[in-house]
Amino acid sequence: VQLQASGGGLVRAGGSRKLSCTASEFAFRRYAVGWFRQAPGKEREFVAALPRNSDSTVYEDSVKGRFTISRDRTENAVHLQMNSLKPEDTAVYYCASAPTDAKLERRDAFWGQGTLVTVSS
């Protein structure tokens, strides 16, 4: 199983960026999927998730109203639309997926390689 994250780059504060995560060998719609991030010198933290077989969403408080996670069944991809970016959003962003919500929550999941988002002030 491979997850491939893409879309990172340099963006100015207040700007937007869309991250994408594609999967080989399984269909995202049958898996719980989420985005996590790790800033320099900090632990990896949860950002957003889509539960298995559901279009409901879960967000970390600091990104609510700014980030949107979505599942694209046509492309078998999961996106993270990030708006109103702040310098504190700077981090390596990782997509992760697991066959159950519980596994994703405890990070017992398949992981992508990470994509760096840098937000300049």
C-alpha cells in the first residue's frame, strides 16, 4: 500500500494551498483517512479526518473554518484545501489511512511521505 502526498510549497500568509493524497491498492472510500502535520521541533499532530464510509469531517480546532478535507472518489484521492494560511501552519503535512476509524485515531495507519508547506509572514 502506498500513499502519495503532493501539493506542498511556499505560500504567503493569508493565501491558500491544496494538498492531495492518492492511494494505490485500495479505495479511499472504504478507509478512514486523515491529514496530520509536523512542525520543526514539534510532535506530529492531527489536522483533519474523514471517517470510513462517511462524508462527515473532523478538524483540529486551530484549522476549523479554514481547512476542508474531502474525498474524490473519481480520482481515488483525498484533498486538504487550506485557506487563510498562517505562519504557524508551516509544517510537513502527512496523509494517513486505516481500515477503521479507531486505527486512524491511534495512528496505526498507512502513511504518505509528507509534503512541506511553508507559510511566510
